[in-house]
Amino acid sequence: MFLTRAEICSLDWRKSRRSIGNGDCVEIAPTTGDVVVRDSKDTAGPVLRYSASVWRNFLAEAKQDRIV
């Protein structure tokens, strides 16, 4: 399922609390059953969409420093 530009703009985007504020971050927004990710410097650019379970697995691995 694709999101329209209007739908993307209306999402509740947020950055990590650990963001240092220099603009080199990603933002995430939950959608129905999925999580979308975008570059905070290019909010009109492309978004990546992941299922909620894939996103949870990514976060669990990242917290254990197991991302390669």
C-alpha cells in the first residue's frame, strides 16, 4: 500500500531523543501496522516503510549493537 504525499505530511513524525540537532537524523512515524522512515534533512524525499515486527526486530538488534 502506498502513501500519498498528503498522508506522509500528516503523519506524526519524530526524531530520536538522542538526536544531536545537527539535521543528520532520520525521523520515524507509525502508520497502521507499519513504521515509515525518512531523512530529516529531506522531508519531501522518499520514505521507507517497514512492518512493525521488522522495525521491532531492528531496534532489538541495534540495542545489542548487532547491526552489521
